[in-house]
Amino acid sequence: MTHGRSKAGSLAGGNDAGDACNGSEEQLLRCTADNWCVINDGTAPPTIVMGVSGRVSELVKIQAVLQDQVPVVRRFSGGGTVIVDQGTVFVTVICNKAAVAGLQPFPRDIMSWSGQLYGKVFDRFGEFHLRENDYAFSHRKFGGNAQSITKNRWVHHTSFLWDYDVKNMDYLKIPKRAPEYRLARNHTDFLCRMKEYMPSRSIFTDGVIMALGEHFSVQPTDLQTVLSDDEEFVPSTKLLSQHDLEEIVYSKESLRV
Amino acid sequence: MAASSRLLWASRAAAYLRISTFPRAFSTVLKDLKYADTHEWVKVEGDSATVGITDHAQDHLGDVVYVELPEVGVSVSQGKNFGAVESVKATSDINSPVSGEVVEVNEKLSEEPGLVNASPYEKGWIIKVKLSDSGELNSLMDDEKYSKFCEEEDNH
């Protein structure tokens, strides 16, 4: 498409903490009318990020998290639990419903579109697949997705494992709801590192912007200049406090916080 | 049975069951309901309305694993989101087709979110609303218009 392409701003989010990153995306989704691609290259400190409905006690080893003071964020989109760190690259696409002609705002339709987009980025580096809802080289996952769909806009965000610290995976339990292709494999056997397939992070991020350029007219912008101090907007993205986590540990039922 | 007789039988059965029929296998659309272009349905009885998502929506969403329900007593506005469903790693807003006050929510959905898929027009209802403006119903689609709308969306 070279005529009448939608515009998309590309934002380098820097090295934001998990809750700041997700909160900004939620604000871009709900408070702006533009299309965006946000690339956040690394998160410090290592942070657990959960989907909107995840039960903390089922997905996270709370005692270890409390002991080591690992931040836990509940994001506004669906999907599973990840632990993100300096080796994680977040890429988020936020679009108006009409930005991609013929694309219905439902999860599998959006995932199919994004799978084709990322196929262009990754095909030459490995046997790339959209497996159920994950991005994988062969049968090993390197990208997990989550989405949020509103009346006229949608967000598709991916946490890409450029690299990961296997010790961090110990904070997570193996989820009950897992993709079939996981076949009960532990984290080490199920995941792979993108750095073993691609020469550099910048080749990856440049590739994403180039692939987007086939659908959109892309203009780089700074995140801080885009986000206004909108005091009325209250994100649902939430950093769980120590108190929240302790309540879950001591409660007989699973609380949703 | 000859094809024409089968079609006639199907049409009569559908009319009896108050279901609209179409030449191809489309999602179920019920007569006597009104529909929003964001795929919610509303059943009005006096100044009381029951709201849910349509068969088209649940089919496109995939297995619903979580329903975010509003509190009883909150206000809803036509076209604005009041809750969400989660399916296939996505949260999708549910938008109210009517304005008013939420008088009841379907608590069963907390334990059985799959009711939205299995029975979108009956057991999978989401909220009941006391209407504040029944005139808003005129801006919603009837079953025929909604069916055409879904057909156009799927064929796009």
C-alpha cells in the first residue's frame, strides 16, 4: 500500500519500568487517536508482568518474590505472565480499527495480521512460526503476545526475549493454561533467545519499523512529548504493593488485586 | 426431501423458534432483540433491559476465560464500555447498547465465563439495566440489519 497509508508514530520508550511502560501504552490507546508503535528496549529492575485476569497465587511464587522484592505489575491487556528484564524488548502496536483495511477488531484476526508482519522481520533468521498465540523459532517460543481491544482501537503487544536470565524464570510457576505445543516443557526447554538467531537488537528493531513501513507512513517521535499530563486518565495498569502480595499469601482464597 | 421443501421447512422452523435464517451458515441472530455495531445485544422489557454479546462476537472472540463485570448501581451510557471479556490473550471492551443504571450482573460468569460462548443470548447474559432513555433503542439495529452488517464485516 503506497497510497493513502495510515500514519504511525514510532516511539522509543527507552528503558522504562514495567508499570510505566504499560501505563503509557494504556494512555496512548485510550487517550489518543493516532496509530503507534512503541519499542521499549529492556526493563529494569526485573519485573513480573501479569495479564488482567491472572491469579497471582497460581502463577507466581509469591514468597520468593516478596523475599527478593521483585516488582509485580498487572497490565491492562489479556494474556499470560512474563518476567521481563534487560534482555526483553517490548514492541507494541496501537492502531485505529480502520487503519488496516478489512481487519476486524477480534483477537485472532489481529494476531494473524501481526504474525504476517513479524514473519517479514524474522523469516530470514530462523524457522519462524506463529504457534497458537506465540512467536517461535521452530517449537521454541521467543515472543509472547497480549492484546486489548476497545470500540475503535486495539493494542497488540509482544514481549520479545532477546535474552533472558534463567534464574528469573524461577519466580514463575508453570501455568495451568498453557499452549498445546508447550507439551509440559519447562521454561528452559520451551523458550529460546533471539540473540542466538539474530546478529543485533538494532537489526531486529529496524526490521520491525521497516515491516511497519509497508502498511504505514512511520514517523519517529519522543514518548514524553506525546503523553500529556492527563490527570483525568487513571490507568488500570497497577503495580502490586507488598501489602497486596502479602494479603494473597495469607488469604485462604485467591484474591484478585 | 427436495431442496425447496427443506428450505421451506427450515424457514417455518426458524420462524417458530424466532431465529433468522440465511442461505449460508452464519452466526445465530435472534428476532425481538436489538443490536449494536459493536456486537452487543439488548432485550427490552418495559424500562428494563438485559445486555450481552452476540453469537458473532463470541465466535470471533474465541473461548472466553474471564469476564470483567461492573458493580451494581453504576451508570452505563450508550456506546461506552462498561466491562470486558478476555479471550485468546486479549481483553475486549464490552460497550453498552443503552444508557441507564446497572441493576443486576450475571455473577455466574465469574465462575463460568464460558457461558458467554455456550449460550450468548440466554445463560451468558452480562448485565441488566434500568433504562434512562428508551428513545436510544431507535439507533440500534434489528435482527435483519445486524445480520447484514455481520455478513459485510465477514466478507470485507
